[in-house]
Amino acid sequence: MMQGFYWDVPVDEVTKNGTWWDNLASKAPGWADAGITAVWVPPPSKGHVGIKDMGYGIYDHYDLGNYDQKDTRETRFGSREELENMLLAMHNKGIAVYADVVLNHIFTDGEDIEANPAVKGYVFDEAIHDGRQRVPYPTNEIRWVIPDAQPGDYYVKIKGYHLPFSEPKGERGYDILVRWTGTVPNDPELEREFEPNNREGQFTNFPGSGRTMRGHIESPQDIDEYKITLNATHDIEIQLTARRENLGNTGRPWSWDHASQTNGYYPVEIWHHGENLADTSNLSRQP
């Protein structure tokens, strides 16, 4: 078997023309003469970054270079017609073609966001299935959405799981970004939650739509609470990101770094007028 590709094979990004299928087709006679009976080709589907994508950030499994999506018709490797011509050229020379099909690599942006109750269930079960701790769904790949939230106060309770509780508190940090309008704040500075913040009637007032706050989960029992006040009907979108503190004891200045996103954080409860919306709303959205 011949590996029929390498990373970043040539492509004309300016004219959005992929030539790799044609290149492979031209190799068929020589490969057959050399005794090659199979070729391994890259994922042929349209990728998230269009003409530049090497096929592993799959956007649409059914777009083989025949739909105008992601600012291109062709994939990095060419058009669907060129793919079919390559297959015919290989088969005519007795060469089998094996595509690298990657079913669990699917990637897009927020324009394709949709509800995913399976992810919500997996997270709310804290990735425990059949009595076993599974790998948590990446914290920063989930958007928690309360659609058509009515005016009033919302109390959002954030819980952590699968966290390094034997490590210092700084290893269990997170960002919470909340949006309910389309406006972007002039001051992007992060603000810290106020302690005590332990859900027993103690909470942090969220400073405004589009702002990000820093928080920590102190212990397995700790649940942080934030109060959001809406003056008009909006969707509320919550996005969490696992973080950790670099305390500067390795010669670097203090920094607020990304942590493993298998450090799990989620809105375990969202209260509005006595109703827990985390129970009644689908909440989870994935692009």
C-alpha cells in the first residue's frame, strides 16, 4: 500500500484550485508497474477551513468538492469529478483506494450551532457511564443557552468535576463568559468572582453582557453562583473555559493559562422565579 498524501500537500489558495486528485491519478500507471496494489488517500470531505483544510477538520461528510461551502467548491485535493477520475484511474490499474475516514473529527463555527441533548446528559452525569469515569466532554466546546429568557434575575450555579482536587486551588480555575445582548463591552478586562460564593445565598453579581469572570472551585462540594439580571427578553449564552494559574515560581510572571479542557465545569442549576431551568431547558449547544 502506498500512502498517497503528506501534510499540507500543494494547493492554489488564490484560485481555490486543488490538484492532488489529478496528481494521484497520474501516478497510477507507474505505481501499478512497481507492484503497488493499494493507495491510502486523505479524508475527501470538505473541511472547516475550506481550500486550506487537510481533511481532518471535517465540516460536511457529504461535500466531496461539489458544493459551494466554506468559501470554496473544491476541497484541498480537488473537485468531486477529479476525485472520481482518480478512483477510475486507480481501479483501471488494479489499485484499491482506501480513504482515511475520520468519523469523530467534525469541526465548525457558531453559525451551525444546534442543540445536543446527548452532550447535556453526558455532562450532567459528569461523564460517568456504566459506573465508570469516562473522559469529560471538552468544557470549552459547549455553549449553554437559555433561549428567550424573560426579564428578571437568573442565578447560575457552576459546578466542577474531574478536577485535580489534590492540587492547589490555582489548578482548578475557570472563565465564565455570559452574553445576552450583541454588544461588546469597551472594557475586556477579566473580573474575579467574589468570595464567599458558595450558593448558600451568597453569589457574585455578573458585571454585564459579554464580560468574562474568573473563578475557582475550592473543593468537590464547592458550587459558585452568579446573578444575571435581564431588563428585556434575550437568549442567555454561557461559555466556560478551564484555566489554571501559573504562579510565577518557575521564573515566569503570573499568568492565567488554559488548562486541560477535560477539567469539567457546567451550570448544574439555573434558577429563575423558582424554576430550575437546567432541568427543564435543553441548554447544551455544539457547533
